[in-house]
Amino acid sequence: MEKVVYVIWRERQTNPEEFTRRLRNEVAEQLVALGARGVQVNVADAAVEPAAGLRQANLQPLMDGTVSIWIDSAIAQFRRPFDEVIAGAVERLAAYLVTESVPIRNTCYPAVLGERTHGFSQLAFLSRPPRLTHEAWLDIWHNSHTQVAIDTQDNFQYVQNVVVRALTRGAPAIDAIVEECFPPAAMTDPQSFFDAPGDEEKFRRNLAAMMESCNRFIDYDKIDVLPTSQYLISKSAAV
């Protein structure tokens, strides 16, 4: 089984709530009917408007979310029907084959199929800095930074998707897509985000540790961050 992440852009004339509804319902149902083993929709809808201050946009225009599917084969001839369903609901898409690692599985607020997951899911789209080899970049991220992110943030789900290759022409150069779920308070309260509500000293300590770690393998002119609502539609054995 393979995981494909479709990065999606909404048509500007389409209302964000209508866009969300269509992805969660008609599009997701068609993907399941085509044989997707799992479907997850992440979209910037009204529920995450308070988290607008967390956005970071280098890619223009910033994406509006992702649709992730788990399928038997990402080879083009088998994937094409899934591409066509999603393409019919968006202005633009870019598909990536990824390897999925889940350092934190969501056991605190388990997703209810078809419903909005508690809190919000922050998506980060990473590109490897030219100063690092792929091996060195991955080593810093996976074998050092991962624990820092766990120790310094109030994230209750942490998914690391390393891009194997782009599957569609013209896809932006992205090397990884990170999914992290946080409680609602973290949308607007940095102390809650960094697992230090009401504790300024701990907040500063966690923030400094996180930034120091990120600086080792992230260039901030090559990162995009998007707060989204997560909707797990159909669950694969891997989710």
C-alpha cells in the first residue's frame, strides 16, 4: 500500500465552506468507491480562522489544504482515476508519493470518521536546504529534531511524510509534508502551543529549543505553514 498526498488549491470563486463540504462528501465518497484504503482531508476552513497568524507563505498562492489517500499502487495508470476526481473539485493540485512515519499517534482525541478532528492540524511543507545533503537533512530531522518537537510542543498527533517523488507535472519542489495536531487553545496562545500555558519561563525555554533545532535543517524562505481542519473519512490499517 502507498500513500499519496495531493496538495490542493481552491478556486477563488468557491466559498471555503462549500469547498470543504464537497471534499468531505462527494469527493471523499468517490475516492472510497474507487478503492482508496484510506482518505483524509485537511482544509483551511472557518474553524481554523483564529489560527491565521500561524500561516507562513513563501509559495504563492499558498495552498488551501491536502487530500491524502492510501492506495494499492501509485503507478500512473492505477492512480489516474483518483487524480481526476480530485482535479474536478480544485483549481490546482500537486501529487506526491510519500513515506509516512507517525512519531505520535492520535490516542488523546481519536478521530471520528467523517467528523472534524479535535483542535487543528498544522501542515508544514518543507524543502531541503541546499547546504545539506539529503542524508544529513533527514538525519537531523528524524534522529534529533523529532524528539525536540515532541518535548517542546503540545502536539497530540505528529506525522512525517517524506516525499519520494512528485507524481504530477509542475509540482512545487517539496521534500516533506508534516502534519501536527494541536488543541484549540494553540491557535491563538503561543504558550499553549509550546506546552507551557501560564508559564512564561517554560514557554521561552521551549520556544528557544524548538527554534534552535529548526534552524539546523529548515530555511525559512523555503517553508509554507497552513493551519487546517482534519477530517479522517476512511481509515486504512496505516492510519
